[in-house]
Amino acid sequence: MTKEFNEIYLSEVLGKSVINSKGEDLGVLRDLIMVPGEVFPEVSHIVFRSGKRLKSLPWSEVALFTHVVISSVGINPPGLKKYDPCDGEILVIRGLLDKQIVDVDGAKVVRVNDIKLGRFNDKLCIFTVDIGFRGLLRRLGYMKFGEQVARILKRDIPTTEISWEYVQPLEPHSSRLALNIARGQMNEIHPADLADIIENIPIRNIRTVLDSIDPETTGDALYELEADMRNIVVSQLDAEQLSDILEEMEPDEAADILSDLHEDKAKELLDKMDQEDAEEIQELLEQEDDTAGGFMNTDYFRLSPDITVGAALEQVRETAKDVETVYYGYIVTAEDRLEGVVSLKELLMAPAESHISDIMVENIKSVSVNDELIEVLEILTKYNLIALPVLDEDELMAGIVTVDDILEHYLPRMLKLRR
């Protein structure tokens, strides 16, 4: 028999009678058991109270499902049995209703007030979650009263629903309902928004979010967190995971995170990392905090003095994804001696056959690893630069310091002074 439903809210069916085909009362609906589906999570069983017991009925043996009544196929459905909870089983009310979720599209944490169910391939599925005031009124049974008040005030009660494809549950079991599309979209959320999400969810749920994003995105989000919260998040990860994340980060950002950890913990993580990555980070850890060396990044766009513009542009295409700043190319010898700098704009405008030494600027503004940050800021501001090369005690290229890192250090102080 075809089930007579199209779209229906969970709050409209909870507590409704469950009957058999003869009209005899079987019980009262209490929950739904969900399984991951092809597109949406699907109902596998309904759970209802019969006397003092809970019973379950397979969805395949449900004949009618409406906000008035729910009926079974036949008088004694063969699948009808006592309900026994199973490990890892996902109950909608226990797993989703009233729970915090991540709205992937809106990049924020919200609470589920109601759930819209709908038919897809003759299965009952979760279509959307209602996170708005309308869903709360419906759930509490005050929808009609709320609409009357809204009409008097000449206001609308907005519908605030999120399609399941943009939902990332935070509870360990219900996270199994998350679709691949939602997990993929978690990696597209801006790191600052991810940091806000992490700071606004219970600590027990942080691991679920971290398991939904890749190491590179996790590292970017970690760097956006305040130090205290960052340490809490780090405590949720084992050494192997954390070392993988640190390897994906910019060396200066990884060094910042390690500098907040106990020395023994930092050493353990460095020992697990790729040797080259670990050496770069260790070099940064040895620099004084409030100096150019402490803020520099050892990854920069490096060019050989004996190449053409065409070869340099090809190198840009090959290495840009691994370098944080590609506005400037630094012409550096095999002995790490800085000979010149060229902007990406100049590279794009020059003939491909031109020699890099013909277009590079030799009068280079630079800072020393031991220069204070205020000196770095003054040079960046005076000459309107995006980045500055940092030289070591032997006048050799050590890295670059970028204007965004310096501003990130000074802006909070400036804002405090304005208050």
C-alpha cells in the first residue's frame, strides 16, 4: 500500500496513535530509527510505546503515515517486535532534536527545534532541520497562537530551515548520518568561521568537527583560535594526528602552536614530523618572540638568478600552492645570498625570454632576524610593502615576514587603545 505522506514535521506525528489495518490500537509513536541513505537519511523503523513497553516496526510494514494516524500493514505485522536498543543505532529524537549542529552553509552552530520529513523513493527521509522560532512554536503546540499574534502585529514568523546537505551533526552516533557532501563542505568554511564554531560547541563535540575536516583546514582553524582554546583542541588529538596537521601548516604558524605546548610535548611532535619540516619549525622556535625572526615564514617564493621570466612564471604555477605569499619573488643564490626581488605584476608584464636579472629590483628593503616588530611595521608602512625579506646574522636569506602577520599582532592593541 502506498504511504500517504508528502512532507511532514516530526513534531506533528510524535505522540500520534499507531494502529493495525483493522483499526486496533498498537501504541503511540515515540521515535524513528534512521540509517544513512543514498541522498537523505532514511527511516528504517518506527518506535512506539505499547503499554509499558517500546516496540519497533520496519518502515516497509508501515501502510499509512500522517499527522492524524499511523497504521501498519496487516493485523499482525511480521516485523513487529519488542524494541531493544542497539549500539550505534541512531534515534532521531535522541540524536538530533534539541541538539547543536553545524550549519555548513551559514558557518555557524545552531540548535534543532524540529525536523521536516519527506518522501524520497518511497522512503521517509530527513529533508530539512528547523532551527527557527516557527519550529519551536510548532514543537510546543503554540503554532496557531503564534500566527494569531503575528497577524495582530502585522509581522511574519520566518521559516528558518536548513537542507540536510548543509547539516553536520555534532553527536558521535548521529554524525554517521552526515552525508559526504556536508563533510566536503566543512572544508570550504573559512578558518575563522570554523574557529568560531569550535569555540561555541561543547568540548565533547570538538572531535566530531575535527574528524569532518582535512588536516590542512584543521591547521588553519587551530591557528585562528585563542591560545587557551587551542590547547584544549590540541588535547583532543593524538600525537600522530597533530603531527600530520602541523606538517600541513605554514612553518611560522606551526611554530606558534608548538611554542604554547610543554617542551616535551613539542619535542615529541617534532620527532614525528618530516625531518625537513621539523627543522624549519625548530629554527623558528629558536627565534625571539617579538622579533622579525619570531614572525617570519621560511617558505617563500624563491627564484634562481640565472633563469628567464618564462621559467619564473612556470615556477609560480608549480609552487604557488605551497607558498603562503607569491606577491614577490626573491632572487636568491645557491648560497642563500639575496640579490633582488621582483613582483608578480612585473613578471606578468615582462617578455617571457627576458632574463630575471634584467627586471629585478636590487635596492632591496629588508630586516634582520633580531629587529623588533615595530621596526618591521614602520618599513612595511613607509614603503607600502606586502612582505619583507628577513636576513640572518650573516646577511643570508632566512625567510619573509608578511604585513598580515604583523597587523594581526598589532591590531588587537590598537583596538584596545581606541576604546
